[in-house]
Amino acid sequence: MDDVKKTYREGEQESKEAWRKSDGDESLADKVGNVGDEVRKDLGNTGDDIANAGNDVTRNTSATEKEAWRKADGDESLADKVGNAGDELRS
């Protein structure tokens, strides 16, 4: 899914850049717009990469380790219990 989003972001950024150049005059506003689009694209892609790295860490953590972490604050909330139940079902 992230590959699809990355491809979309790149296509969108390239389309906007081409549209700005279509009048034959690349003004300062066009250049600023292109830089802004490039930054947004890169930040979106980086955000996806970071989220995926976090998901990989979570997937590689055992249910027992997650349960201990959830109980570490001394308050096993409903969210903690649901998380523990989900981890047990996946095991």
C-alpha cells in the first residue's frame, strides 16, 4: 500500500511541476511551489517508512513482552486487556 502512496505522491508532484512549466515561464512562485511539493512528497514517504519500521518492531515483539510492557504502568486499562487478548489470538 505504501508503494502505491509513494507512486501517487511522485506522480502528483511531477504533474504539478509540469503544469507550472507549461506556460513557458517558471516564476519564483513556481519554483517555491515545486520545492513545497517536493518537501511534502519526501515527508510523506519518510513518514510511511518510519511507520513501517515501527510496525516491524511491534510484529517482532512477543505477546509476553507486550503484556509486560502494558502492565508496567501499574494500571491495566481496557485498552491493555484488548491488546493482550489480540496478541494471544494471533499467537
